Amino acid sequence: MIPVSFDYQRPSTVDEAVQALSAAGDDGKVLAGGQSLIPMLRLRLSAPSVLIDLGALADLRGIREDGDGLLIGAMTRHADVLANPLVRRYVPLLAQATATVADRQVRHLGTLGGSLAHADPAGDLPAVAVALDATMEIAGPDGQRTVPAGDFFVDYLTTALGPADVLLGVRFPSHEGWGTHYEKFQRMAQAWALVGVAATVRRENGTIAEARVALTNMGPVPVRARAVEDALTGAASTADAIAAAAGLAGEGTRPTSDLTASAEYRAHLATVLTGRAVSAAAGVG
Amino acid sequence: MTITSQAPAAEVGAARKRKEDARLITGQTMWTENIVVPGMLHMAILRSPLGHARISRIDTAPALREPNVVAAFSGRDVADVQGSLPCAWPVTAELVMPAHPPLAVDEVCHTGEAVAVVVARDRASAVDALAAIEIDYEPLPVVLDLEAALADGADLVHTDQTTNKAYTWIFDSAQAGTGGAVDEAASGAEVVIRRRYRQQRLIPAFMEPRSVVVDATGDQVTVWSATQIPHVLRFLLAVGTGTPEHRVRVVAPDVGGGFGGKLQVTPEEMITYLASKRAGRPVKYTETRSDSLLSAHHGRDMIQDIELSARRDGTVLGLNVRLTANMGAYLGLVGPGVPILGAFMYNAIYKFPAYRFECTGVFTNTTFTDAYRGAGRPEATYAIERIMDELAVEVGLDPLEVRRRNWIGHEEFPFTTVAGLTYDSGNYEAATDRAKQLLGYDELRREQAARRASGDPVQLGIGVSTYTEMCGLAPSRVLGSLRYGAGGWESASIRVLPTGKIEVVTGSSPHGQGHETAWSQIVADQLGVAFEDVEVLHGDTRTAYKGMDTYGSRSLAVGGFALVNACKKVIDKAKPVAAHLLECDVSDVEFADGAFRVRGTPDGGRSLADCALAVFAAHDLPDGVEPTLDADDVYDPVNFSFPHGTHLCAVEVDTETGRVTIRAYVAVDDVGRVVNPMIVEGQVHGGVAQGVAQALFEEAVYDADGNLLTGTFVDYTPPSAADLPDIVSDRTETPAPDHPLGTKGVGEAGTIASTPAVVNAVVDALRPYGVDDVPMPCTPERVWQAIRNGGGQS
Amino acid sequence: MTRIKLNVDGVRYDDDVEPRTLLVQHLRDRIGKVGTVVGCDTSNCGACTVLLDGVSVKSCSVLAVQADGKAVTTIEGLAEPGGALHPVQRAFHERHALQCGYCTPGMIMASVSLLADNPDPTDAEIREGLEGNLCRCTGYQNIVRAVHDAAAAMADGGGAAPPQVPAQAAPEQREVAV
């Protein structure tokens, strides 16, 4: 299938990009890696009249240490995230989850920023950003601002990005010394996650001092499993304690029923997978 | 040349690398979509977004005002010339056959039905201009459920019909004289097992989307189409359009897979023809994947009600099968006959004394169904192999033991079954023993017991499928008795060129099977020429004017027979020429190891090439010797062939999530003698993959309004490499006694065998949880639900 | 229309394209590289896989304008100029890793890219590495075998290195200006 015709702009600076988006208004759409957008254009599920390609913004592509953590440019490709030793050191959870995104070809073009800004509830990286307590760096008509990952995902396919905003990059605090794990359940290798669980655990002397758990596809946005976190915090790092906490994974979730799974099954999976993710993160079992 | 050397090594049986590959691995393949004809236009099709509706108004004129648009028309514009798409298999005299216009005229009966087209200079312009077509629909009730469709007062799929029932077709062994009555068998049985199985709707999903180019601008109509059946298409296009058959040429260029999905005369082929006629230019149409999933014919989709009567010792007394088969909105080319092909296979490899089969074909407001790899036989094999496992559980026997107590012993062939077929040969014991050994069956049973005892959350299941199938479609007289519209013969022609090189023309039409290689091997042996010196021509009715095409595992079983016969005729024609060259009497000439020799004289032979050159010059041929060695043969089989085998599958089931992982898969197939073991193994691998896909992964789903929810590869999900196991494949070899090569056919075997092997394994793993069935595909959620509904671990 | 420059299989092409043109359409319809085919519209099947600046991408999910200034290697540019097949092509033939052949160009290009990243993959790594390419004929088993064979052949120096990339490769590390 062939996309509807559109105007194409390829700004060379962030300011130009913001201006182009401002001028385009609701008819404009950002093109990052294009791996979600182009299939939608081909099926004519999306038909913007102006496409603003961020591909020339080389400054938005790259990974560097930044204070106590990493700053990853929004246009950094998944494959570059995977190949980066700093990512493996500071936020191995991001590497682990990124390795499960789509397939190799898609990871060669798809970008971290594109995945987050697309905000598909079945996408893996939004929950990972939440579990890692990431913050989003955003440029817009009124200047630059920072939004925590927990506030960035607003609704189904909707983020805190305004129509003329550009996601510049993502700051990830270092999780050196934490145990982390992404547990993804998909029907088939190519399929989106039915449910995914991103777990981060910091242990002290055999107890869990701190835990953040975020769920993929258990609602229109990634869901922080607060009840699980509360139950884990201060608990012994044992299989029983983790199993008890994981049983609370469904609290606060709003899973949907669709062709691929019922809400009931998703809720069940959330508890099983949370147990597995936290156990792996905590090195238990 | 004078021949003194040793005979060449036999080609048949060798794992020859394929001749076809050179162009395919370098990107030099001639797909239909690659064909460009001077002046060619592009067509886009507007399809119904509704499952059932009356078209109250349609206006294509606004599309003509869009840039680059040359023509636009709807069904109303061509109503008097477009005719009705053919159904070649009216299985009963009373069959209800609704008109199937290529472009809907007043009523659309399934989502995706073509309603109008735009023909433009380029594809993008054609697609863009579809939006300008004005069309109003009045929605009509949508009929989807098979049983509701048959109820009194049901809404109608076609408002001009009075029923949704297409036909009922019955076979009863008591009436046919091939066995007893199933009711009597049931009343005298110690065990009666009744089950309902659902064959979900599948989509063939060949990788190459269908594509067609029609040049109808001159006296000749030329059609290039990604089809399995260029010959059938030529005949039906001629009949359907009134074009004299000798002015129709159909070419199937390189075709990217079919699996039955390209065994069709499609609406798109006919519409493209109409477009070329109207525009006066050649026209191309290539479907998108979403078009293909929506509107290319679907497969399977049946409800199977099975009743098996047996004694406590596991001996089966009778089998009663009631099928309800979803035809979709129309009758496809062979659609009504697909379940009937299965009718002869429900009794499988077993000696059942009584059998009854009844199938009711039902219309629904869905894409029409037709052949998909196996076509009726996978469904039959699934049902019988699933219920044999239920019998094994009921009488407390190992599933292989209950099969052994019922199957035909190798010494009992030829064996006439309760369905009236005569199985020519087989050795179920040998294939089963080999499969058990390769899987480590007994060891896995011990591991299964240990896991059950320990309450392991990951349970092990072992699934069995001992299958047979009928290949070599088909004896024409049998097809006639089943009311099929054509014969089942196949043709072969051998052209011996002056230099001794050979052209083979086959009426088969391969689309991935490797005929160019296998046919070359056969001819090399038969004629004593080099493999490289044989060129196989196919798929163009100008060169291969006579053929019945490729489906139903028939090409080698039927076409190979014709090929050998044609080769023998060549040798017979060459003998007088060789006698002339050898200066001996023709009765003294013998042909062996590639040479014509005077009987009893090992040296001084003449080759076929010598004879070819002699007839080319023809200077001094004896009187009455025709100056050609070319020969044709058309072979009509006297019987089907019956490959068989035993497939065993071991699965691990995560009882917490429901995920099924295939741990080991063993396929032991007996397809008779093998021309090319490499190709045979490839057919088994691919067949098993498709059968596993039915068991675990694929299903076409409509919502309550008749919208196809699985309209892209995101939702209709053929498995990738990461989803499939390694397959251990091996063969036993029981030659087909009536075939000159001893071959039986292999194209569908893997698909037929594997689906029940996998599902039997899943159910076997979950027996302790009170589970006796998981509907296909056995998705993690369905497995989890089955465990929940099963009442917990016993 | 937007002006783009592409290097395709070692030849430079300058064209004006409609921005909505997919790279695969541009390759097929304008440049004549019909060896690369389209199998789906959702980037699932991978039949259209080519190398873009040396890495595998699905050319149905890239706009031609996005590829401006880059180098594309298609199945038609994989063999040596003299015709010697790439080890992956050879292995696909030797191992009967294709039947109808429609997925084959994409499958071969994806395999070439996989082996460039992982010269000695396990069975599981090959299967995972090719998860973005669908084949309906082979059941994949002979494809896995072929990729193993190609890996061995390339390790023995028995074949071509990954295709040369004339255009600049993407920078690995960059400063992020935020």
C-alpha cells in the first residue's frame, strides 16, 4: 500500500524542527526511525500532511555519561543502545528490553525516542523508562523542559509532548548495584508483549531496600505496580516474600481484552511474570 | 560418438542441488509483479468494508476526474459481460450455487469483496483515486455462525437464495457395500466416544502476493498470473469470457508459493481482464498483503462431530463423522469438494468395520474457502488421530498400542478400506518403530511420569500421529463419480534436440517444488543423458499447452508417470534409428545405461544424441522411420497413492502461563521411492511447519459484524524461525507398486501429519489437570483456560 | 518532489522522488532492482530486506528520502562483480534453504547482516536473528543450516567479506546536545 501524499521537511536544527512543527499544527507529524509510523502511513491509518524528519539532527543521536547516569539522545537507534557498553554498565535493563523490541532490521532504524514518543501500551521501553525513573528532555516553542517518565505517558498513544514539541533525549539514573530484569510474554517471536514486567531491585543485607516495578500493556500507559513495590520494600529477599508481593501486581491496572488476550488472562500473567521478573532481578530462585 | 564408458551414476535417489536456485538467490527471478508490458496501466480495487450490504448507489465518475486515471468502473458497468466465477466441483446435483460476479453488482456478501476499480498510469494514482468513488451501502444482516445459519428462519447470506445450506453429501459404508452400519456398531459397543473438534479458519498466506497482468488489446489475450493452475485458468477464462481458447495464453512465471491458495480462478484475474478490455491497454494488478489476507480464499473452517465406537480392548467397531463446513460467501473453484476429499481419509490407516460420513456445506458472510495444503485430509487426520488418543485414555492403553490394534498390518496390503479405497502398500509398523526410536519415546514417557509425580509446573506431553493420505489426484473416473468438472491426468512431452539436448514440457506448474530439478533427474536416467542437458519447461500454455497443473501432491505421482512413459516412447522411437546406425536388426537393439547396443555386444554402442543427429539430418533413414524422436504422454492414474508415516511430538507446557514449547519433533514418512531426498526432506520440513502453525499459532478471526480482525501479518501470524523447532526427519521406503518410479507424493504429508501430533502432545501434557481438549490454535491463553476449566490437578 | 542521491550496489543514482515513495518502490520502480520484493505492508515479513549503510533494514519501512546520501546493497549486489556468489548465497543453494524463493532475497540479506554482527551464531541465535523474516515453504530448518555453513565458510576466509559500504557509516558515539 502507498501512503497518502505529504510534504516532507528535514530540519537541520532543533529550533527549525520546533518551528516546522509549530507551522504545521495538527497536520504535522514527527518522523524518527519510522518503524511504527511508516507501516501506519502505508495502511493509511495515519495521513499527516507534513512529515518532519528528525533524521538530520545528528546531535540527538548518541549516548554519554551525564552526572550519575546516562543521557541518551532521542534519535539513538535501538541497535546503538544495544551495542553501547555504558548502557550495559549503568542500565542493563534498557539493553535487555531493547533486545526484545521487534527484530534486528527494525532495531537498526527504530529509535529510543521514537518508541517512547509513540507510547504504544504494548511497547517495551515505556515501562522500562518508568522502572528506571528516567526523565525526558523536551524542546518546545516555550523552550526546554524536563518531564519524569512517570508523568510523560498520558494515555493510549499520547504523551506529554505538545504538537510542536521535540523529544531531545532521555536521562537514565545509574542502576549500578541494582538487580534488574525485563520479563516479556509474547505469543510469538514477532508479536508485541501481551504483558511485560520491568523490575528493579536494590538489596541490602538480604532484604529488599528499594524496588520499582512497571508493567507493559496492563493499561493505556505503563503501570507502576505500587502495591508490589510497597510489599517488597523492606521484605526479605526470598521466594515466598516475592511471590506474596507479586500477587498484588494486578492492583491499579486496567488491562484490555482484545484479539490477542483477555483482560483476565493479562491480569493472571501480570502476577506470574512479576514474580519471575522480581525473582530474577533479586537473584532469587 | 561411440560409447564404451561405464554407465552414469543413477540420478534418481540423489540429493541433486536445485537448478531453480541460481536465479532465486541472485534476485533475477521473474515474478509476475516484475513484468512490465509496454503501455501497461495499474489497477486498484475498492473493496467492501461491510460483511453484507446492498449497494444502493455507486458512482465511479468522480474517480475519472482524478489525475492519471484512465478508467474506473463498478460491477454495474460490467454486469452483462463479467459472468460468474466458476465452481468446478458441484458435489451434489442439488448444490446451491449463488452467482459469483467478479465485481459485486447489487449486493456484497463478505468484507473485502471487490466493488469497483480504478485504472491509472501508476499504482499510486490508482490507489489515491479510489477515495473519489462514491458508494452508499444499506447494511444487511451478517450471517457468521454455521449452526445459526442452518436454523429455520435464519438470515440469508444471499438475499436471492432461500437457504444458507449449499449441500449435504453422504457416504455410508452400509449403503456402499464397503462395511457395516455405524448405528449397529455403536449399539453393540462397550465404549462410545463423542467429540466435537473445530478446524479453525486458516489463510494460505503464500509469501508472494497474487499478481496478474493482462494484455487483452489484440486478438490474443495474454495473462501472466501468480497461479498454480495456468491450464485450468486458460480453459475457464476462455469459457467465462467467450474468448476462443486458442487465442488465450496464460503464463505462470516464477510463482512464490501457493499451498492451494493459488488453486483458484480469482475475481482479481477476471477483473484485470475486464479492465484491460475496457482501457484498451495492458493492466497489472498486484495485491497488498492486507488485500490478500482479506480476499484471497481461506482454508479449513469446519465443525467436526465425531463418534467412535469400540470394544474395551481398543478395537474400533465404527466411526460416524458429521461435518459442517464453512463455504464462506461463495463456492470456490473446488471449495465444495475439499471436505469430500477428506471423506475417504477419516478411517485413516485403520481397519474400521463400519463408517458413515455426512458433510453439510454452509454459506456465511465471509471470504470463500477452498483448498489449503492437504485440503480435507488434514482435517480428517486431525479428527481421527485426536479421537484415537481419547480412546486410548478411555481403555487405558498407550496411544501407539491402540493404533496398533486397529491398523492395517504390512502383510495385509493391498487393502480395501471401509471408505472404498484400495491402499496399495505401506508398513505402519516400520515407520512407527523408527519414530519411537528417534524420539526416545519410552524414555520421555518415564520423564513425563516423573514430572507428573513431582507436580512440576512445566509438564511434558507426547503426541502421536500415524497418518496416511491419498496423493496423486486423481483417477479421472473417480473424479467423475464425485462430480468433479475435469479429469485428473497429466501430460509430459520430450523433445530431443539435434545436439542431443533434451527439452521436457510438463503440464505440472511448480511454484517452489523443484520440478526442474527432479524432472531432470528422472529424464537423465531414463534417456541416459546428463542432468545438465535437460531443460524443463512449464507454466506457459504456449509451450506447455496440455496440463492439469500442480496441487494435491500429484505432480510426481501422476506427472512423473507420464514423464517416464514419454521417455520410454522416445527410446522406442530411437531404436530403429539406432539399429540403422548399428547396422543391425531392430529386434537386436537393447537400450541400457544410456546406450543403444547390439544385444550381447558390450562395446560400440550409440547414444541418444547419435540418434538425434541422425533424425535431424534424415538423409538415409529407413523407410517408415519418422524423422523425430519427440514423444508425448498423457497419463491417467488408475489409483491414488497412499504415503503414510508416524510423527511424534514432545512438548513442554508451562502450566502457569499456558505456553507450549515444542521440545522434540520426529517425522518418519514413507513416501515410497524418492527421486531427490533433499527436496523430500524440505517438503516435510515446510509441511510440518504449516501443520504446527495450525496447531499453535494461526487463526483467521471475524468480529460479530463480519470484519476480518486478522487482516495483516501483525494479527494473522505465520511462525518465524524463532517459533519453530528443529525437525528430525527420516524415511522408511515402501515403493508404490503401480508406479514406474515407486513414488507416492510428499507435498502435503507434513501438514497432514503434524497438527494432531502437536495437539495430542499438548493434551497429553495436561491429562493430569482433567484436560481432554484444547481448541486450535493452542494459544497460551487457551491452554491456561483449559487447565482452569479442567478442574485442577487430579 | 525531493532530490535524493543513492548508491545502489555500487552505482550512483540521482533522482527526484515523491516523499511518500518507499525505498523498496524506488529500488524496484525507478532503479530497476526488482530482485528485492514486497511481501507485506506491516514490516513483518522481511522479504524486502536490504543493507542500508551496511546494516539490514526493511526497505518497505524506509522512505526513499530518508535514504538520501546512503548506500544500499540489494540481493543483486551481493555476489562479486565477476559473479562469484557470496558464501550465504552459496550456502542457501547447497543446503536447500529455499523453495519458492520469494523470501530468499530478504532472508539472505538478513543473514549477511546477522553474520556481520555475530560471525559464529548458535542455532538459537540464528533463529532469533531471523525472526523478522517469514518463510512459508522451508520450515526454516535448512535456512538455519545454511547460515551455519556460511558462517563456517566465512570464518575459513572462503568467501566475501560483508559488502563494502561506500558512503559514510553512522557514527557510533556522538555528543548529545540537550
